[in-house]
Amino acid sequence: MKKRRTYLLLWAGALLLLWAAFSPGGAATASFQTAVYENPHTIIVAVPGEKATTTGDHISLYGACDYDYPLYLNGTAIPYTEHGFFAQYLALQMGENRFTLENNGVNKTVLVIREAKTPATPDPTGYTPQGGHGVVRLDNITHRQGPGTSYALLEPLVRGVACVITGRSGAYYRLADGSYIFQSAVNYSSAALPSNRVLAFKTTPLTEDRATEIRLKMPVAAYYNVEMQAEQAVLTLYNTGFAWPPELKENAMIRDIVLLSEPGAAHTRYAFRFQAGVRPAAYYVACRDGGLVIGFRHPPAPAESGDLSGMKILLDAGHGGSESGALGAALTASPPEKDINLAVTLSAEEYLRGRGATVIMTRTDDTFVSLVERVALIKQVNPDISVSIHNNSVANTTDQTITKGLLVCYSLPAQMADARFFADALSAALERPQSGTGLYLSNLALTRLTNCPAVLIEAAFLSNPEDYEWLLQAANQQLLGTEIGRVIEKRLLNQ
Ligand SMILES: [Zn+2]
């Protein structure tokens, strides 16, 4: 998950050459070869480096050594793995702390300076009233219940939505329903929002992406909220007048549309009531065609062949190119996260194609792809599921000797069931532990989505000696990819 940009270009070049030698003409199904790790026959202190300053009371020491010789820390032998990876979690006194490592006649001293903690500033609770309105200028923006990271995420807002602003707090604007968005995400105007109302409805019963789409024509694409309930979805359009909803004719997804708000109310609310026993797999909102479009995705229909024919699966290999992701015990002398992610993702792709699925990849080689580009592809493709594949790393103040295992990340409460399924099924298939509860709720661009089920897998920790040693092995990367493929298949086929 952690980004480090100090990746040695020399090593990347060597890796590229190695990869080119194994890649048959850049075919999408080319199997990627991660560079083989060779013992450095010296001490490499990956964490915390030669000198570090921290306010923590402990620090992790993590690195690689010559595995033909014992390794000593301040004169005492310490253990390392088969590949020569070691980790220690060390108590710190205030001021200077020196740790000396010795291995095959080489000495390395690490200086750690512990400073006093500055008290953290809590997130603000209030706001300063402010008028005007703002138009969201970026897609898929962070939207929260309060003005700070301690507040829950709400569904992301799409580009083009016009919001009445009622106040500001820190870096955020407050909206009509008391939620908050970043000031940097909107074009602000001190003018009041022009008066707005729904003028007409237009329904497309089944789009190419198997969605029932309802277009609400209105002068201004209103700030909205969608509440997915068991038997209906409730759409609130803020500062917008109503129009009577149309009658639907035998739609496979939506039974009817009901006006919930009083005619004349400041905000209009519609319930889209689902057909009995039917629930959309996902939904999306877009500003286009002179208003707002809301689409309800039909659940994937399993093919008669019993395989994944007709299903679209998006696989996203984390990082790439200049962004190496987390680094392992020997820093740039051992494979970085981006290469492991790619090898695993290519293996998952191979499995899923073999089961008849259409697989869309955000990258198939060592290139940089921005988060914006990755999200744009997911929104364009509307896959039946999107799975991002990463591996993990923790800060040096966390105990790296015990922080290990599988985590599945998600961003919105509705995604928790998918995340739970992936964590449990993958952990059982690989016979590998989950880290803590196996789930991690986080504001991530790749999971802050409603248009398809979306999870982000952090398979293991590059910052833990045992996890990293497991991850390094080509056979394990292949196995991990195949098992991710199988879990996706189970989820889509409801097995
Ligand atoms: Zn990552």
C-alpha cells in the first residue's frame, strides 16, 4: 500500500531487460517473471535506514543479511529466515538510540532519535456558515459525514453535480444535508444555486451493460443521495422541485417509482422499488444528457455452460513503472511490490480467461497507470466485479515481526459482505492467516465506487520477513493469483 519513489533506476532497467527476454511480443497473457532474489552477502537495513527520527516508543528494524553467517544485534545473535531476512521490534529511550548489527565481519550502526510527541489535533466538529454553491469538478470525490478523516465515508460524488453550500470547516465545504466535501474538489460561486426541478423522466429498460437506467431531466444536475435498502433505493435530490414519476412497463428490475416527499418540499425524494426477490448488483449516478442518470446494474446471469462466459472482470495490478509500491527486506535488491502484484494478477487473469471470462486489466506490464486512469477504466467498463491486487507494508513504529497476513480493503458499508467473502475464502484456500479481522475499511480510489462490487486485496506484508519470503517465490505468486481467480469465480457464480 505504501508508496516509495526512491526506487533505483538501474535495478528497474535490469528487471525490464529480464522481463523483455521472457515476454513473447507483449501478449496480454504473457506470464511475467519476477526477478529471482539473490542473497546480498552483506547487511541491508531496509527499516529504519541508517538514521531515523520518531516519536514512537518502539521501532522496527528490518532487513537482509548474509545467510551463511550469524547475525548479531548489539552483540547478541538474532534469528533470520532461510533467505536471510530479519526483523526486531526495539524499545526506544528518549534521545539517541544506537543499534549495531554485525554479520560476516561487516558492522552497521543504526541511529534512532526519539522525540517527544506533539499532541494530535482532533478533527473539527463545527463549521462557519457560508452561502453560495459549488459544482463538483472531479469524478468520484471523497464525501464524508464530517470535516475530517475520522468521519465515515459516504458514496462518492460524480463530476458535474451542483451543491448548495451551507458552510466551511478546515479544508471542507458543508453541504445541504450536513455532509462534507473537499473545497479543492468544487468550483465555488458565491451566487445562490439557480432554481431547479425535475422536468421529465426517461427509462432505458436494459443498457448494453445490463442496467436499468433512469434519466431525470433537470436544469441543474442536483446534489443527490442514494440510499440502498433491501427492497428499494431512495434517491434524494436536494434543493430540487418534483415531477410525478412515470409508470414503468414490465421492467425486470424496477417495479415502480414512488414520490416520497410532499409536493412543494425543498428536497425531492423518490423510491425506486425493486421487483420481488430482485436486487441490483450495483448502481451508478452520472451527470449527462441534461440532468442526472441513475442506473441499476442487473445481477450477472450465469451462462448455461456453468463457467464465466459473458462476465466481465476487471483486474487491477497495484502500482507499476516509477511507482514501485512497498519495498521488501533488501530494498531495491529484492523484488518490489509492483512486480509481485503484476505476477499475481497475470496468474489470476490466466485462470479467469481459462474459465471463459472477459478480463480487463489496468496494466499487463511494468508501466505507470494513475489512480484517475484506473478508476476511469472501471467506470467505463462497468465490470461485474473489480479486484485490485496489492501487497502490504506498515510504518516502522508498528511491530513488523508480528504484523503479517491477508487483508481485504473496502470503502463503503455495502461492500463489507464482498470483502468478508474474499478474506475468508482466500485465507482458507491458501491456508494463510488473516491480519486481525482480515478486513480494512479505508478511503481508497479503487474501492470508493458503487458501479460494481469492488475490493482491494492486500495479500501479505512485504514488511514482514516470513510473509515476504513466501511472497518472493514464483510458485506462491502463481498460486495466489489462481486462488484469487477461483474466489472471484465463486463469488460471481454464487458458490
Ligand atoms: Zn500497494
